[in-house]
Amino acid sequence: MYVSVKGGETAIGHAHAWLAEARRGETALPEIDTAQIEQQLALAVDRVMAEGACADRGLAALALKQARGDSTEAAFLLRAYRTTLPRFGYSLPLDTGAMAIQRRISSTYKDLPGGQVLGPTFDYTHRLLDFALAAEGLAPAAPAEAAQGAERMPQVTAILAQEGLMAPDAPSNAEPPDLTREPLAFPANRALRLQAMARGDEGFLLGLGYSTQRGYGNAHPFVGEIRMGEVTVEIEPPELGFAIDIGDMVVTECQMVNQFAGTESAPPQFTRGYGLVVGQNERKAMAMSLVDRALRAPELGEEATSPAQSPEFVLYHCDNVESTGFVEHLKLPHYVDFQSELEKIRAIRARWFAEREA
Amino acid sequence: MIDGYNFGYLDEATKRMIRRALLKAVCIPGHQVPFGAREMPLPYGWGTGGIQVTASVLGPDDVLKVIDQGADDTTNAVSIRRFFGRVAGVATTESTPEATIIQTRHRIPETPLREGQILVYQVPMPEPLFKLEPRVAETTRLHAMAEYGLMQVKLYEDIARQGEVATSYNHPVMVNHRYLMSPSPIPAFDNPKMHMNAGLQLFGAGREKRIYAVPPYTHVQSLDFEDHPFKPVRAPYACAICGSEESYLDEVITDDRGGRMHVCSDTDYCASRPPV
């Protein structure tokens, strides 16, 4: 007889118990520690932290553990936690020029003040599986430490700007928009676009950035500079009237230098595509800077014809927590609507056959 | 009730923000009001808008009913009801008349609402025109000018091609003779229940960050043509359990040889009637 979905509550309870068991895996093996995740799966933690929009490595590691390593699920956990926190204010603009550099490269100059610093990068590694890692290994030998230069590393785009070759981006003291408090509205200013992309999905931005290189959007980019390292975060509480340091965080910044033909009123010069991501994530920072530049098309008088140049397309779809929710909601029951579709298609088919018999 | 969270999960400032949006929505029936939807501990697309609306209007004395596909025992309805049990500790019910707030996905209960009851709809896509015009900036302009020709043409083309309107659910409605509105993906069968309903109907779209409302006793007209009037769709059978010939039916496959039966989608309505 008809049992339908009675017992949903029990089923959910059992499913979640199974999930907890599956998460733990084989109990003969030691349980992974969140501190191990934080240290040894650092880039996964960084990705979750950026997409979860919550700069806390410990919580991101916990989210990854709870999500069985699913980065989108982990970002969702972190977002749902973050949203319950009070918002005290916003920081002063980060001074990435004063970054404690771990990595800094430019592809537009062979050498420049501060030099090229490769840092901990996969670049130039040969992607050969290292079977020694599968065995319990000794700690790798510490690399020789370079003499720490206290030299401030000027930003490449600032060097170009000195010559007037880089179009300036007007500084603003306006209160930054916050899309976690106000819904997206269009036209979206650049601060809002960058905010959305900074917490957006790495894969989505990567694909969009790639599309601008393949003709969907008019891109002529050079990596002016990529830098990664610790920056100081400062806030200025109104009751104090001066800035206080609330901590340091690692960020990755990418500044793309792009051609611009100029207009009647603006001389030909380079324009900037900007990407900034919490943690170490160069792929995303680069993709973001490509898409940022593509989204500036209307402002620079360029024709906008491609997905990466459409603010609505990019901003409404770059959030993986929103995307995954709506895509995956299709597995919820839809039988009421499907029943309507059944009746509808039966009626339309009956008419179709009747017309052909007549 | 779970420790460490405010009554109803959301903090009071957020609830106030949502209630302001709700008031505006009630004042302009059918108009979509943007609101600062929060990230919820349930996924987008699974009822975050409805949950936020319910959380904002819920008080300790309320009696909550949650349905999905008309049924109280579908997994997502169970999950949302448990959520409010954990974060608000309110009384819950499966009875439509006993509930003060009913959160629903895809159905309007068969038992008519009375004055004072609130029906909260979970809405996936609040914009009725989105399949015809995906740009929100553009649809906002179309609503401002009450320019709904796109939708009329779409319905006309359906009729020209296949003899009838192709939408069997989420059939757009005109609210208070002014705004075109998505009724959410309820079957067209339920559309007439929205018209002059005694209850307050609130709609929450979390991912799209929009709220809209149909106040009690508001005119709601399913979009149609004089020579092709709106036709609600219902399977032409009686419920195998209660024998109802008025209620909306689910088709249940009973074997792999074409066997099937039809039963009420609204489980509370069905259970309240004597079995056949």
C-alpha cells in the first residue's frame, strides 16, 4: 500500500549517522587532526578561507575536515558560521606595497627594485609523482635563507604610473559596499565587483579569465606583478581617531597590465586588471584580474560582447555557495510540478494525435 | 532550543531589516523588494528565503507547519521543521487550521486559510520574466513601466504552437492589477487560491535576495486571454485514499507494468477525511 515518504525524519537521522561514519573512514588509521590539515593542506585551507569569506585558518581547516575535503561544502560551512558574527566595521585599505614578501614576480621587467622572488611555488617543478612522499618521510631539508632585504618593493604598476603610462584608478574614501548586507544591485561599482570575485568560485573565475584570452573579451594582458605575503590589517575606530593594528594576514595580489587604445579625451595608456585573494592563491588572483579588466569594458568605451564582460553574468554566477545550492536543489522532490507537466504533455499529445487522425 | 543562537536563528537587527522589507512588500502587492538576505545554515535553493521570512515573523506563541509538495513528511519539510524546533523551540503542527504560520514549497494547502494565518512561500526565481529577459536591470525597468508584453507574447506563442498555454506550474499572475508576479512553482491548479485569500501570503527568495507579498483579500489574476481563459490542471481521478475529486493529486507508480494510483498531495487534507 501507499507508504510514500513517511519516515523522512528517521531516514535523515540514519543518513547523517552514516555520513559521520564515512567521514571518519577506517578507524584503524589515526584520525586526521585539524592542525595537520591547516599545515599540510594549506592551499586547500586557503581556498576555503577565501570562498568562505572568513579569514580564519583554524575554522577553515575544521570546515574541510567536517566536509570530508569537499571545498565547496567547507566554504558553505564557513559562510554559515560567518554570517552569525557581528560586523564591527571595515578595515583601512591594505597597504600591499608594505607586504612582507614571500613571493613577488613580474613578467614585464627582467629585474626591478626588490628583485624577483620565486617563493614557495609549484612553478618549474616537474609534475612527477614523488613516491617518497607516500612513505613516511623525514622533514625536507630547510632551504638556504636568502639575506632578508628590508628593501620596500615598489609595485610595478606604480613604476609605470610615474611615467604616466598607467591609467590611475581614483582612490576613494567612500564606505565600501558590502554584499553580505545589501543585495547586489546594478550597475555594480568596481569595489563591489572585486568583493564578489574575491569570495567567488576559483573554477568559475578561472574559466571566465581563460575565455578572455581565447577571444571572448578583448584581453591583451601582461602580468605586471604578482605578490604574496603578509600584510597588516588596520582599523580606525571612530572613537579613537587613529588606526590600530588588528593582525596580519597572507594575501595574494595580481596586477595585470592591459593595452588601451585611448579615446578623444584619454591618451593611449595601460589599464589595470586587479585581483586580490585572501591566502595563497595565485591562480585565482590572476583569473580575477583578467575578469576585473574585462568588466571595465563599458567604463573604457569598449564594446561588451562576452560573458566575462557582463557584470550581471559574472557577479550573479561566481558565488559557488549560491550556485551549488540552486543546482543541487534539483534533487529535492518536484513531483507536484512534474505531475502538472505530465497532465499537460498528455493533453498536448492527445491533441497532436487527434489532429493527425482527423 | 540550541544554545548560542538568537530566537529564530537570525539576530534581531536582521529580523527588523527583513520585517521592513516585508512591510514594504505588503504595501506594494506583487512588487519585488530587494533585501540583505543572510547566508543560512541550509543551502540556497532549499528554502533559505522562506526560512528567513518565517524566522522574522515567528513569535514564541506561533504554531508552525512546514510542507513540501503539500506533504508534512517530505525530507526537506522535516529538515526545516527540525531547524525551527532547534533554533526557536516553537510548537509545530501538521494541521492546516491549527497553524498560525505555514511555510510551503510548491503547494497551497487545500484547506482555505483564515484571517490571521500567514503562508510563507519558498521562491527559487522571484522574477516572472527571467526566462524571457535574464538581465535584472532590464526586468526592473519593465516592471516600473508595467510593460508585460513579453509574457503575453510568450503565452500567445504557446497557444499558436500547441493549442494551449505550456506552463503547468509557476504560471504568472497579475497582482492588484499592477505587478506581474511569480506565484513560485506551485501547480497552476493552486493559482486561483491566491485570489482574495483571507490569509497573508509572503514570498521569500534567499539566493536572489527578494521579498514580495500578497496581502489578504488582494486581487490575483492568472495571466490569460479572453478566448483562452486560464485552466488549472488536475489529474482527472479521485484520491485512492480519501476519494477526493477536488484536491490536487500525486501520481504514484505502483509497479513496472503501468500500474499507478492517484493520492492527495496535501497529506493533512487527506488524513482529515474519512478513508474510502
